[in-house]
Amino acid sequence: KLYLFVFFILLKINVFSQDFNWAYTINNINATDILVQHSENSNSNFSIIGYSMGKIDMKNQDKNSNGYFIGSYNADASLRWSYSLDIEAPLAVLHFNNDEVLLAALFTGNKDLDPSSGTNNQTSDGYSDLFLIRFNADGSTKWIETFKVESSAFAIDLQLKEISQNRLMMCFGINADANLNGDNNSTHDLKRGIAILQLNNDGKIIKSGSIKFPQANNFLSAFDFNEDKDGNLIICGSFNGEVNFHLKQGSEIQAAGRGVDGFVVKYDSDFNYLWHKTITDFNSIVPSTDLARSVITDADGNILMYGQFTWTTDFDRKNNPGVHILQSDDNTQNPSAFLVKYDASGEIIKLSKIGGDKDKIVNLAAIKMIKSGDDLLLAMSSIHFGTGELNLSTDPNNPQIITNTNCRIIARYNSNFEYQNHYLFEKIYISSLSSQSTDQILFSGTYNHNADIDPGVGNFILKVDTTGPFWQNDLDLFVSRLGEGNSSLNQSKIEKSEMKLYPNPSNYRFYLDESFDEIKILDIKGQILFKGKYEEIDFNTIPCGMFIVEGSRGNQITRNKWIKFNN
């Protein structure tokens, strides 16, 4: 079965507890399913795009097998509308405040691009062509705009945003030179690299530019972009080889180091080049990987960027070499995360690391950074090595240590990069993150183990649909909403390593190596079968099956699976 869980969790102020409100599933067998992206508007209504290798049921609306889909939902997760998509791939989705939805996608061959009751037959130029489709709030098609690339180029890592009420911005990588048709029959000549398109509200190109790289085997990708208060454009990403950062005529060549470097570049509202910075390793033994994942701006015009780095990395080697340096945990290819703040002219105001240390190494991958009120929300993925410990604090005098570091984390920081609180999840993969207010978080992704999606002291188990020898081939989807309460809280729950219980499996009872204030036994649906002291457990009342045993002591929570079988 494919389970797409969409549910709302309201966390009460001052504790990370929750009241469960709703959930639903989409059913499918032995499928690899991918949630590409979600987009949320200011009313907390949202849309999702994804892929399923089987027939899916989105609130009793059957969808085609082996294909892509789009669904639009109200804030309470009631379905507005959904469609199967007969396309090559969806790239991005944007949910507007008036509940219209914009989809960017690729198609090849002869296709009817309108999934609603209308018809819009298009033929690609023999390769993957880009198109936009805008849906009305009721799911009917408002318009479709195609971009014939007239070459073998295709769009990758596409980012789509509304930068004002009447303007859209699209940024994507292309692997070959391409000509696109724009407004008033204009032609836009795009060079191999990163294409930046400004569009009107009807999807017509107003202006365009390209960050260019001359060698076909080089790597160049834009992971995020944003506008500042003055309408300037800021783009972040990664590259190797040589890159020309001018969008128009002119040359601002930057060569990467031995591996992949991160970058941030700023343009004015007319796409004129202003400045750029690179994130560069300078003492690596093997090629490095530095990724600039997310960029946002504040009310003062400062630029805040989030990503990951390896080895010893210089964050301003071009203008101030050796001044702004960070070192990964063990000064090798194991990545740590960074936060950096630039002023409007590109000078570094603040630079911070998130990670472990040389004796307690953590492999930390940056996923996404977004604004939440005046704060920052960071999604990250952590894997520990041996005795690894993750320190979420950027202040060495106030560490915030996590010992269970095989996990996914959503952490809150203020604009000065000071740690506020975090949520910790095991056995899930976060793909997308949004927040429309300081007390709400919407996040989505995949999982292929039974996973507790409640980050508080309660439990809500996402149950995988495939067990046995083929479970590793199955990925299921989830979308979850959290309500945080007071954003200035410190963490109320600290995850420890797995609880030690034995014998496991057993035919009657289990024993514990340590004492707890409270024990819970839950079935795989998350229903609590017992809650109390260990000595009070009546094992005769526990049926055979698989259970989650949870022990709490102070603000520490530890869990493990327990299997009871017939004698």
C-alpha cells in the first residue's frame, strides 16, 4: 500500500505534546513513491506534487498507475482537487493566496497537457520541453504556457516563486544552449548553465539571463533564490570548473577549487551583476563538496545563507582570504552545516557552524532553510559515526547536544543564529518545508520504516505498507503539520539511543537494564496498551505481536521495538 499521511498536530505551549486531529491514507502495494514538493499559501492551504508506481487513491479519487500526480488541499487537509499527470516529470508547484496553483513540468512527444476537462495538445521539439499550467481555485485550467527549447537542453533543479503580485520568477539549470519564446513573440537566448526567467502573471517571459559555464562536463546548479527589499535578486547554489556570473554581456569568471564549491551571487532588478562570494575548500586531500542550499533576506537587506561544507573552508577567499574560516568535524569529507550572514554589499557579518567535533563526528546534510516570523527554520539530516554527538548550538559556551544522531531535525534559530528549539524525527526523509506563521510548520517527505511522526511526548506511528524481504524497495509519502506554541522555548524532549530490553523477541515478558519514571507500550497503530510503572505491567493482557516500548525519565525519552510471540 502507498500511504500518504496528511495530518495536523497541535503542540501545546510550553511542552512538545500534541493533540491528534486528522489523518488519511492513499493505498498502493510494493511501490516506490516520491513526494517532489509541497507549496503553502498564507491561509495554510497547500498543494503537493509527487510520483507513484501504482494506482493511488487521493480521498476516493482514483489516479492512474505509474505516474505523477498533483493534489490541492485546504488547511485541514480536506481535498480540493487532484489530477494524474501524463508528463515526463513535475518540477515545482506554487500555491497562491487566492488558491490558484501553478505547476512547472516537462513533457516529450505529443501530449494533452491539460489534466482537467479541457484539451491542450502540444508537441515537443523532440526533447524535454518545459511548460507551466495555472489552475483556478476549483481545479479548472486557467492557462498553459509552453517553452520550446529548440535544442537538446532540459531543465533541472527548477525553483519557482512569486516575487510580487504580478511577477513570477523561475530559475533552473540547462545542459545546453537554448532559445525560448517570450512575450510579444520575443526570443530569449539562454546559454548552458543556470537560466533565470522573470514572467508576467500569464506566464509570458518579461526578461531573462544566464549564469554560464563553458565546459559541458562541469557542474552548476542553483538551489534557491530570493529578492531583497529593493528588488535585487540573490541566487545560491554550487559549481565546479569555471563559471561566468554575468547574466548579460560581460565577464565575471570564477574558478572552483578542487571539488564542488558553493556560491551566492547578487543582481539588481535589471539583472545587472553586483557581486558574488564562493565557499571554497583550500587544503583538501580529495575533492570537496560545498553546497549552498538556501538563501533568504531580512528587512535590513542582509542576506542569510544555509548549507553544508567539508574539510577546511574559506567563505570569502576571493576578497578576504583566510579571514572567514570553518573546519568540518574531523577536517575530512564528512560534512558539517553552516549559517552565514552578508550585508547588502557582500561583507560577512556572522559565520557559524552546526555539527560535532573531531572526537564525536557527525555527518550532517543541510536540506532547507525558511523564514518563520523573524526566526529561521532549518531542516537537516544527521548520521553519526561511533560515538558521534550533534551540537545544534552555534554558541560554544551553550551547547545543545543530541546523542541520537541518526535522525532528521527541524531546528529553530533567531536571526543572530542563536539556537531556540528543535524537533527530532527518526526513519523519515524530509523533502519540503514551509511556515506561514511562527506557530505553524508544514513539512513533507518519505519513509520506509514504521516511524513516529509526533516529535513530542506522544506517539503517532506512520506505518509502512510493505514488510518482509521487499520493504527496502518501498517508499511511502507523508505531509505533516506541527503547531509550535512559544518559539522561544528550549527543547522539552531529548532523544536517547535505543532502549535496551531483553529477551527480544520473547514469549511472555521483557526486562530493562535501567529504570524509568514511566513506561508506555504501544501497538503499531500508535494505540497505548499500557502506561505506568514497569512493575505494574500485566504481561498477560498484552497480545502477541510487535509493539513500541517507550521509557521516559525527566526530559529524556528512549524507545525500542518488542516482539511477543506464542509459546
